[in-house]
Amino acid sequence: MKRKSVTKNRTALLCAVILLSVCFLPLLLCGCGQQDERLNFYTIEAVFDDEQKSLTCSQRLEYVNATDNALDKVCFFLYANAFNEGQKAVPNSYLDRAYPHEASFGGIDVRGVSVDGVQAEFLVCDGGNILTVSLQNQLFPDECVTIEMEYVVRLANIRHRLGYGDSTINFGNFFPIACVYENGFVKNDFSTSGDPFYSEVANFEVKISYPDKYILASTGMQTLNEENLDGTLPQSLAAGNIKTTICKAEKVRDFCFVLSEKFSVLSEKVGDVDVNYFYYDDAQASHHLETAKKAISTFCDLFGEYPYSQFSVVKADFCFGGMEYPNLVLIADDLLEEDVDYVITHETAHQWWYGLVGNNEFENAWVDEGLTEFSCALFFEQHPEYGISYQQIMDGATQTYKTFVRTYAGVYEGTGKVFDESMNRTLTQFATEPEYVNLTYTKGMLMFDSIRSTMSDRKFFKCLQNYFEDYKFKNSSAEKLTESFSESSHINMKKFITAWTNGQTVIGG
């Protein structure tokens, strides 16, 4: 009896070991704490020095090899270096709006990198836009490595996504973010036109210390932290009152925050989503919050659920109309009042097209910008109270595009060259800002309107919803969008869409 009991216990123990191995072997092999859905996890401690206008950061990345190849390095974008002296941050036509006082420069200085606790070799290359970190050992598929780095971000005095103006301090694309891997790490160039961004969704925990005179708007959910940061604070912070906020965000493509002494905040709920408006000098603040609420609700109904618990519209020093980040969008503070609702709607639509369904914005900007602009037309179609009809938007876009083509075709007249109307080109292949805007936003919107005209509305909106569901939290592309629409509509859309993107389709007949 005793021997039989021992055998039984051993069998039970063996079963338990097997069960534990099946459940936890992936984590043991990875060596990193959380690896749900093979997502990278960024932990950042950032301290803002108000006098120096700099951000000192310690960053820890639990990086998962989600590729099919063994890796001996990991590459990161250093978008902050787009503001270095020698780089051009904005088109010439925006110089006066971008620089409130005089030309100013910033950038990022990487001070040190370690891999799994061991000092690592690193190289800043490709004109300062890529950081390459060498790994001590090959990283095989599904394995994880911890990459830690220390860096300082220097802010330019510029009304841009990263920089400070007279009213806000913007921290868009401030940190080194892992490059997407597609048969090698994708390394986009800096560009004055458009958004040269491309990333995977990841989890974030960002701890930000800053003077308590500021109000913070950010990606993710915020909690005030009563504990002291590790290490010493800059003298300018140590001498005054500071506060520390912890921001947590899951399954987002990027992280952004904004500081301002001037912010007032309005907040209301749309379902389970807290919609916030951070603003100053706005007599129509309640109306603009209402527009943001309507946009979130409308796009949830048209495309699919907004999966996060908060969304913020943030008025800011910004030289362009607006800028999108996960859970947060920037709205330029010098917009004409009649343009504010449209810009809020456009940037909110980006939460679906770019934020949730990603794409390489450098390679094919029309994939998100064209669909986002089209989504604005759908919003106003649903909300006639704004006095802008869907057809008015399409007719205006058609006339704008035809005028643009006539103007630019005239430039090429007599040269033997033909004006290029193709959409499928990189940001740096657009010679001017008007070319970029008309061939990605305007023509992209007209293309989606044309697609809509080829099928019933029921089928068309099913295409949009299936596309969103298929690529939510993933990266799409021109090819994937075409395949998705073809499958959902049961119509081969390849020739149709290619004719638009290659410049063969004539607008207006």
C-alpha cells in the first residue's frame, strides 16, 4: 500500500511538472516578465528640466523577437534628431509659423546602453535617425531581451510635435522606439512633409517628473506617484516643487505627452470612454469637446469599437493643423474657428487609421491619411448640424485637386516631362508640400469615395469594418488594404485601386 501511494504521488507530481512546463515554458525561455501577445514593453522614467528645456530619461525595453529570424542587433528610430542643427524640421512655407522667435535646434543624446544588464555596443547612424544596439548573443524567435538606455532629449524652441512654444511643451516621438522588422529593420528617413512614422503596438509605463505648475496631458491612464524617483533631480527641479505622474497604456503604437501652465480641462464620458479637452483661450471649448465626443461615437459605430478608456484633444503650439498620437491628438492653437471642428474630427479618425490599424506612413501615406480624410466626410454626412454635407466636401475636393493638377501640369509644360499624379511614393519623393497634401489627403479621399460608388453602402461599410477588425493592433499596407476590400466586397479591387495610386485615373472625367 505504501509503495502504491508513493507511485501515485510521483505520477501526480510528474503531471504537475508537465502542466507547469506547458504553461510557463514560453516565459522561462523569454526571460522577461510580461509577454502577452508577444508585445514589447517600454518602461521610461523621465525628468523634465524647465530651465534647460531638456528631458533626462532612463528607458527599459523588454524586446520580443516576433520575427522568424535570429537577431544579433535591434534598431531604433531617433525621431528627436529630426530637430538637430543641420536637419530641416519643416517646409520653407511653414518656417514663420514653426519658429516663434528665431531658428532653434534640439535632439537626443544617447549616453549609454546595456543588454540584459551588460554594457552594450551601440551606434547612431543613418544621419542620426537610427540607433543600432548590438546583442551579446543571438536572439531567436519568441525569445526576449532587456535593453536599457540612458538619454537626454534637448528641446528646440519650435511649434512642432517635439519642442516648446509660448503655451505648451510638446513631447511627441521623444524616445527611441524599436523599428519594425520586415526582412530586416525598416529605417525611414526624416521628412519635412507628413509623418515618417512606423511602429508596432506595445505596452508602456512612463513615469514623468515635472514642475508642479504644469498640467499634464498624455497617452494612457494617469496616476500621481508619491514616491521619490531613483537618483538625483536636476538642481532646477530639486529647488522647487515637483510632481510625478505615472502613465500606463496597453496595446498602443506610440506615447506622447504635453505640459502647459495654461491648460483648463473639460471632461465628459462617451460610453466607457473619458473624453477630455485640454485648452486655453477658447470661448467655444464646450462645443469643441462635444465635437470630439461625437467623433468618437460616430467612428465607433461606423468602423469598430474604440478599445481604450480615455481620449484627449489637446490645444497646443503646433505649426500644422493637428497631429495624432494614441489616446491623444494635438490641435494647433492658431486655427481659424471655422476649421477647428474639421481638424478635431480628422485627428480623431486617426485613432482608427494609424493608431489601431497601423501602416508605414513614410512609404504610403495615403493608406491612413486618405482614409482618415474620407472618414471626416462620413462624419459630416452623419451630422448635418454642422452645415457641411458629404457632397460639398467631395465636390470641393474634386475642384481643389483639378486646380492643383492644372497648376502643376503648367509648370512641366514645354519641358517634355509629364506631371506625376501617383500616390504610391515615399514622403521624400514629394517635391513640395502641396504635392504631398493633394496626392495623399485629397486624392486619397476621392479614391475611397469612388470605391464607395462601386458597391452598395451596406457592402462598403462592411469592407471598412472587416478591414478594421482584421488589422486592429496590427500593421496594414496598400496591398493588405486592397486584399481586404476585395475579399469583403467579393470584387477584385486590385486594378481599380492601382489605377488610382499609379496616377492613371483621371479625376473629374
